[in-house]
Amino acid sequence: IYNENIGLQYNMQTAGIDSYSHKGNRLLQGAPHLSFWREATDNDLVDRNGSRLWQHLNPATLRRNVIATNYRKLDASTVAVDAMIRYTDPQGALLFDVKQSLAVTSAGDVLLDNEIVASGNIQAMPRVGLIMPLSDAFDTVQWMGLDKETYRDRRQSGKMGTYMQAITDMTFPYERNQEAGNRADVRWMAVTRPGEGLFVDMLDTLFNISFNGHLLHVDYRQGAIGSALAGIPIAEEDLITGKTHRFRVHMRAYDPVDYAPQDFRRVLYPEVKSTVLPMPVISKNRERFDAPMLITLNTETPKAELHYTLDGTTPTLSSPLYTKPFTIDASTVVMARAFLKGSTPSFTAMQKYVFDYIVSATFAGNASTPYNFNQETILFNAEKGDVNDLSHGWLGFSGKDMDVTLTLSKAINLQDVEMNFAHVPNAWAFAPVQVLVSVSSDGQNFTAPVAAKIKYDPSSEDMNGTQRVSVRVEMQQSDVRYVRVVARALDKIPSWHKAKGLKPWVLIDEITLNETIK
């Protein structure tokens, strides 16, 4: 996409900008890309927010999959490109679905619209934004916003104004690599070199900027950093949560002799929406799936047709047309997609519903007071415990192992067993050192126990922080009617703890039996 002043190359296979140049001078040395992760700060290392909530968002392990791209000429002066991108973890679990629309005007304005839908696997993020690898030739940054290093919860000392600084002075060279140099409440910014400038803003909101060398972070949202050393954890409202995030980044190459950066704030820029349809929403009518359940599909596009499947295949126009809510009564993968003539079909929405066949729980030893409420049903009542509030939802065992046998209403083909434990050393609760699962068809003869592959050490001081620990045990067993789960506790609270030598707790909330779905 080019004229006599600007040139932009967009890669349809990678769904990214390969280059952006002004009068033959390259402004970017790599493709701008979305970012959901940050280096852990000292506060994160103390209160474990970094490792507990967003360790799986590290770009080294994130998988980016391009689903589809297309381009279109809107008018004589504007070209648009649409992309659908899906982010997963290394095991293929869905993290984010992203719709991007890129518009380029003849004047050289680049407008990147991002709509991000987070899956249920995302509890919180440290940031939502864009990384822009700038040309090394840029040496100065100018911005309108807060002057000092500021964050969502550290803005009191910042003064609003227009500032200019060397890019190399925007970060502090800490001995250990960590996030630093963020400027909050930014209206606009520009990087310059002799004869060249690149203006950046977000059209609908204030934003954050920070640098890591010549990597520019333009963040729609950046989470708080807290004050763990002073005993003040990050407040719930200062975490980045929520399912959908949408922001528009605007770039404009310019000659500093002809323009000042603030000139570009006086222009009304077009809003170019993606032709990709919004993803359908799948909802259910009950929390615990132990009886027939009603499934409802909805879409933001009234005229769109919704097609769905129940066998794990991607819906097409030949798949069943959704006309009214339907019922499922067994473990099912529901997939739905929106279609409309003249638009690109939506991402495929997917929900896996596992029927809960558990009818009773028999314990080798009873739970301990005060964590023994509803012992008979608490492991399969669909209520997840909160590690920040242990007063309900948790079943606890003090100084002893948890040993429970679950009885099912019918025999199933068992794929795996999932469970969650509270690791809260301040409350003397430690994740188990070992988890064993064995199964039976008659309640008398059980298979040899299968041990979970545990990658943590609950006795280590490195785990001295509140977190939910998830454990999964692969089984692949048929004709399963009984499941025995044993969670072995630490012998005693470790020596680094103030209660060293005393009895630790094992706290568990739910046990999920994942049936093999054919």
C-alpha cells in the first residue's frame, strides 16, 4: 500500500505489518504485535501475582495462529485489511481470539483496530497493548501525559504536561531485568530523528507508554504494580480483568519541519470496522451439569445465521441452523459460528460441557473443622473456592492426607481427572506433595494408582504466596464407575515458615472427571 510519500507492506500469511516507511526511510524494524505480558517487578516477586496470574502469557510460550485475512479498498484514499488471529498455550488451550482491522489512508495514517476476546482460561493480565519495534535511528521521544515513571496505582507524584526526553533515558538500568519506565495517562506521543517523526496515539482513550531499548510498548491497559514490600497487595479493581477489550492505535509518519505532533490530534479519523462477524455467545441454564441442560446461542448481529455442531467439528453453512435453545444430556463440545452474506464468518465459539456423573463421595478420614462444611457434596457442587477467601467452597484436612472415593451414576470412559488446591502459606495451607488416582468398575478392584506430574515444590520458600494450584491426572480408562483420589500432604510446615514444624492443611474445592467425548 503506497504512494509518493508512504509505503506499507502487510503480510497476509502472518497477519502483520512487515514494513512502514516514509519517503523511503524505514520507521519500524519489525512487525507491531499484541502484548499481554510483562517482566515481573520486585512487587510481583513478593506477592506472586506475576507467577500466579499471568505466567502462561509469556511470549516465549504463547502460540499465535492466523485464521484468516482479507483486504479491501474502501474508497479512493483508504485501503483496509482484516485479520482473525487466535492465541493458545503450547497445549492448544484457547487464550484469546483477536479481530484486527488495519486501515491506511493516502495521507499516511495507519489505524489499527483491535478487538480481543479472552477465554475462560484468562483470570487477569498485566497489560493489554501493542509492541512496536522502532528503527534504531530514532533518538528522542515527546509525549503529553504524566512526566515521571507512573502506573495505574502510582500516579500521585506525576505532573500532566508535554515533555521531551532521549529514548535511552526512558528506562532505569536495574541489575535484574524487570518492567520500568512506564508513563501513564498519555494523550499522544512521538519519536523523532533528524528530518523524521512517527506520531502515535489511541483515538478513544488515554494510554501508557514504555520503552525496552527501541521496543515501544503502547498499552491500552496496564495493571497496577502494588506495594507488596509494604504489605499492600494489588487491589482487585487494579487488575486487568474482563472478557472483551477493544482499542484503536493510530500511527502517522511526518516531517518535524512541516508538522508538530499535536497537529494530528485535531483530525477526525475514520472508524474502519472489521468485516469479520462477532463471535456467537454460548450460554447454559444451570451451574452443575448433572441433568439435561439447555444451551442458548446469541449474536450481536441480528441478521446473521448461527450454525452449530455437537461433534467437535467446525460449523459450516451445511451444519444445523440454530433456531431455538436445545438440550444436551451427555458430555458435549458445542461449537457455533455466525454467517452473513457480504461478511467474513465469525470465529468459532466453543464450549466443552462435561456431564457430572458423581453421586456420592466416601472419605477414608473426615475433613477437619472448620473446613468440613457440606463434606458429602462440596467436591462436586460446581462451586469453586476463592484463594483470597477460604471461608467457603473449600474442603480441608489438617495434618493428614485427603483420601476420597467417588461413586458415579453410570460407567464412563475416563479421559483425565482435574482438581484445584489452595496454596496459602499464611493460612498454613499447602498444595499436596503427591496426587494419586485409581479407578474401578465394581468398587472392589482398583487399578494401580496413577500419579500426577507435579512440577512444583510446596515446601519451597519460592512458593510463599497465595495461589490456586491446578493438578491434572491423565487416565484413559474405560468402564469407570468408581474413582479414588489421594492427595498426600506435607509432613510438616517447612522451616522457613513462622509455624515451622506444625501440621499443614490440604484444601481442595472441586474434582472434575473429564469423560472421553466421541
